[in-house]
Amino acid sequence: MRDDYFNMFIEEFGEATQRVSVPAASIEKWRGKLPDQLLTYWQKEGWCAYAGGLLWIVDPEEYEDLIDEWLEDSRLDEIDSFHVIARSAFGELYACGEKTGISITVACPLQQIFALQKELEPKTKDELDISIRAFFLSSSPRRFNLGDESGQLLFDGALKSLGALSSNEMYGFEPALVLGGKALLENLAKVDLDVHLTILRQLGAPTVSISSFEIDKLISSQQ
């Protein structure tokens, strides 16, 4: 039976449009590393795409190399071990820390990592579960969409013109925004997610929303 938090999420996104059952071995592999609440959702719901592929709840193992690449030299990996638990159709990665819960967003198309000092503080077991519930409760389709140069949301147009995504695909800008490309529907292409995000990372290091001073403070507080 779904809890109220997930029911509200489903009211916003609708039922899953793609679903893969999570093996029991995967549940046990991540027990103690990811919040129990997330593992409960996996067990009941699976790894799924919602809203036609706008948001995906994913197998973190498939994203381990990517998150390591994107966090390299950010020093965030000195604060916690992060694992991707969700991603958007446009390649934004939502990562859960083993000690901090859902605390960083890697906005790959924008070459940015968003994090807040308060969210990167260690949490209790109950607080880790709360961070998962809060992620689903606060989610809306607009949150995971991207706007074009005039602010028009792009997902519905991309879905109509390019077709639905598979689990290993995303909508990527060609040329990339970091190379001066424009955020326009006609500049989107359906691309291999792993290849595209690896190439984006090679184009330059992402900016981090918190300062080196704040990172130093967080690292010191955990020693």
C-alpha cells in the first residue's frame, strides 16, 4: 500500500509509463547505503519512468561512473559518498548521499552542481528517510522540465518531435549549451545518456553552488 507522500507524487505525475522490477539482490546491496524509505519504494514500485519519461527513478549502479566523473575535483566526495537515484529527461542527476540523503543536483546541461550547506550536513536514519519522502512530495513535472530561450517548457515538444526515451537515452542539446548552443526545441536530439553526459563533463568542470569555505567547514565538522 502506498503512503501519502507517494500518493501525492502519483497525483502529480500519473502512474509509471515504464517499469522494471528491482531484484531482491539490488535491494540488499544498497541496504545501509541508501535510506530504507527509498528501498521500500523500489520494492513496491520498481525503477520507473514517470510522465512519459520526464522523470526516471533509476538503478544507482548504472550511474556510478557518471557521478564520480561529475563530482571529480568538486571536493563534494570528501563530504559524502553520493549515488544517483533519479534523473530527468534532460540529463539532470539527483544524488543521495549515504550520510546526507538527497542533497545535490548535478545539472549536466548547465554544467552546474547545486547543493546547500545545510542539506550536506549528516542526518539521522529517520532524517534520511524524510529526505526521500520530501523529494517525492515536493516533486512536480515543472521541476524536472527545461525552458527554452523564451521560457517555454521543452519536454512535450521533444517527446512529440523526437519520440519517447528508452532508459539509456536523454534529450540533449546539439551543440551543447556550454559551447554556446541555444536552448531551443530544434536543437534537441535523442542521444545516448552515458555518452552524452561523459562528453559534456569532458568539455569543462561544472561550477558548484557552495563555496570552498563552506565545503571546508563541512569536511572539518565531520572529522
